[in-house]
Amino acid sequence: MFQEFKKFLIKGNMVDMAVGFIFGAAFASVVKSLVNNVIMPPVGKLLGNVDFSQLFIPLDGKEYASLKALEKAGAPAIKYGLFLNDVISFVILGFVVFMFIKGYNKLKEPAPAPVPTTKKCSECAMEIPLEAKKCPYCGNIDL
């Protein structure tokens, strides 16, 4: 089992996957920064100077001036502003991955068309081997 696991690790697929995870994590942090620092501030400005990261609903019934004050008090809350930022990050990341895969698929060579190995009998329409001289189903010899 150890030898099999060693082959699996050395094959290259594992290394490729690890590199993909590393780049994916780095790219996700760039997208998160894009959303938090570039996209959401103008959207918040358009909606009346709203800072989406500061939107929350405290669950203890008290009022808090900011998210920082809420967290300092250790109060439970629904932090829907942070959730909204994360949803936007997810949509952007999903769109970029979609575009990447779409471009990658255009670059791949199309798979060769499968070579037919059968033909249809002109009498009974059954599939028979290409080399057949007589249909085994109806006996037709005009193939």
C-alpha cells in the first residue's frame, strides 16, 4: 500500500493539484480584496455611504455603534454585510473560473471522431459488423 501511495504522489497529478490549490487560494484572496476595496466602496457610496462590512443585526437586543464594538462585547450577531461581501466574491470567482475553463476548452484539440465498427442492414435496420457479408438477423446479402 505504501508503494501505491508513493506512485500516486510522484505521478505528478498530486503536484499539479497542490499547485492549483495554492494558486486558487492566492487568487481568492485577490478577488476578496477586489470586492472589499474596489467594488463595495463605490456601491456603498451610491447607496448613501453604506459600509457593507459594518452591517449586522445584534442578537442580544442591545445597540452597538460598530461591528468592532459588537465583537469587543462578544455579542452574537448576524453579520449580513460580511456575508454579502463573501457572496459577491464567490460570484466573481465563479465567473473568472468559468471564463478560464471556457478558454481552456477552446484551446484543447477536439477528440477524434470515433471510427464506426458497425453498419445498419438495409432490410431490417439492425446493427451489424462492418465486415459482415450477410445479415445474421434477416439473411440479407445486399449490404
